[in-house]
Amino acid sequence: MNYIQLEKLGEGTYATVYKGRSRTTNEIVALKEIHLDAEEGTPSTAIREISLMKELKHVNIVRLHDVIHTETKLILIFEYCDQDLKKYMDQHGDRGALDPATVRSFMYQLLKGTSFCHENRVLHRDLKPQNLLINRKGELKLGDFGLARAFGVPVNTFSNEVVTLWYRAPDVLLGSRTYNTSIDVWSCGCIFAEMISGVPLFRGRDNQDQLLHIMRIIGTPDDRVLRKIATECPEITIKQYPKYPKISFQQVLPKASPQAIDLLERLLQFDPSKRITATEALSHPYFTSTVSPSYGPSPTPGSMPPPQFNFPHPHPHTHHQQQQPQQPQQGQQHIPQQPTYPPHPQPIYTQQDAVRMQAQAQAQAMAQAQAAQAAHVHAQAQAHINQQVPVAPYGAAGYPAQYQHAR
């Protein structure tokens, strides 16, 4: 084999993943080893993953380099990413919560990858932080397409045993088998909220409990909405549910900006037909506004903030081409670089919407800047009293030391 195993990264239901290196190019890769059963043969999940990922080539989707087939195992060779989003939040977040600029960058990239899948008629069906991979350049990539499915017209009937419970859409929890791209959009909304707060938004124990967790926050839909969903998905059996009032996402996520709250509301609609699409979400004012998404003071001394990103603000009259990342020369310092994305039209928001949310964000940012300044003055006074000098959390390149090793 042209690849050397370096270390074990993890083990899943039907595969073991290793960090590896190409013998010919010395490139670091991920080796996904699938052990074949003599009677069962190649798992359907592996066949599905290979067939779909050969077609999905995008900066925000993990690239499949090669497939090696032997009598006893199947090895998928993927591009290597340093860690998944879950581990990233645990290591670099404030109790799991990421800073606003990083949330916006990662959310934009998540929606870009999801939009590309949907444009190519692919449902991922298992979007969660553990399946989103991050490399040293700050690029987020969709991974693990083992549950993904191609969809067509007319809509096929799918299994409702998809998506990890906490990221599962309410229509799927109700038993829908005729779902569409909206199930991935719901998962994106759950991930968005989790990046902001540091904890999963809905944490149920089973399907029924998960449904109740959702209703306790977004409210129990009225009978008209439930009847509409049941009409569109005949396999659903509607039950009587407690009448929970809707809670504002601003109460649940007090640190989130008005634009973030508005986008979250559009992603997490109980009625799947009312959810925004991934492509539409990319033109939301949360991404196109020039207002900084800051919602708190800088990280405390000793914390480990993530690499700095230059988030693109698309201008309606400029067009940027996607840039292929250049490989750093040997001995050259690697600087994290955010990919540049093309702009998108804004078909569903009025200028009044954007102005309103921008004004709210500016007022909030001003109040938070004052609070941050007060906190900074207090911290300086405390440091003077204790005669302690804070240790800078960054390495020489301005990002965590563990991100500065040679790839």
C-alpha cells in the first residue's frame, strides 16, 4: 500500500480511522479502514459514501483522494483535518462557546457545504459537530457521508432513523419518511445554537422526549400546522402534545446578536416547508452586514482562543473566484487563511430588514464595548494588585501553538 499508518484517530460503527502519510508525496491523509464481512460483503454505507463523495468536490466537503480494495478490507483515503468541531469547541471555546467571528465563519462554511450538497441533490442526513472537520487554515468541511442519500423527483421514501437524536428535525421525530433538504437545515440551526452557547440546544433521551424539548423552546405548533404536516407526510400519526408557549431565542441565547437570532428563527421552523434553504441563508444579513458580531469582552488571560479569521463580506457588485490554497514552502510559517467565497443575491430580505437588524446590532455592540472596557479596567487593576503578568495564549504566528506544527 502507498500509505503508512501513523496513529489511530477513532473508531466508528463500521470503520476505524487512522492518520496516515503518502509514501510518494509525504502528504498527511486520513485512512478510513472498513473491515469486510465474508458473508455480508461491503457495507451499503461504504458504497453510498464512496459513490457520493466521488461527485462532491468542494472546499467545504472533505475530499476523497482514493479507494483501496483488498480481500479483507476497504480503505478510503481522505484529506486530513486536525480535529472535528466538537473537539474544537471543547479545546478553544469558553466552556464550549466559540467567539462570534469564529461562529460566523464556521456557520458560513457549514451552509456553503450543505448548499453544495443540496444543489447536487444529496441529503447529508447526519450533520452534527462530530461530523464537521476543521483544518489548520480554519476551513470547516462536511465529513462522514455514510448516511447520505441522493434524492430525486418524485421524492423518494427514506428511513426515519437518520441524524443523531439531538440534531433531528421534528418532522423526522414525528415519523416522516418523505423529508427533503429541510432536515439538514434543521441540523445546521442546532449546530449554530451550540456554537454560540457551548451546549446542545435540544437534549432529549428518545424521540418523544426530544420532540418535547423542541416544543418547550419553539412552542407547540397549533393544530393547523400539525394537520398540514400530517397531510404532506401521510405516514405521520399526530398525537396530543402539551401546549408550550414559544420562548424567545434571545432569552435562550442572550449573547447572540439580533442577526444571529433572526437567522436561527428561520432555520429552526417546526414546519419544514417554512424553513429557510441553505442557499437562502447564505445571503442573510448575519453574513452580509458589516457590523462586527462581537458579543462580549476578549478572552481572559490564559485561555486558548482559536485562529483569527478574515471573514468575507460579499459586495453585491464584486465577484470573487474561489482560491486554491497554496502549499507553504518548507520552513515557511503557515498563516491561517479564510477561503474567499462568491457573493450571493439577497432574494428574501428587504433593505428595511437589514437596516433594522444592523441598528440593533450597533446598539448592542456599543453597550457590550462599554462593558468590555469596564471589565478591562477592572482586570488591569486586579493584575496590578496581584503583580501578575498574563501569559499570552498565542504562538508566534498569532494562533495556538498546537496549530503551528508542520502538517
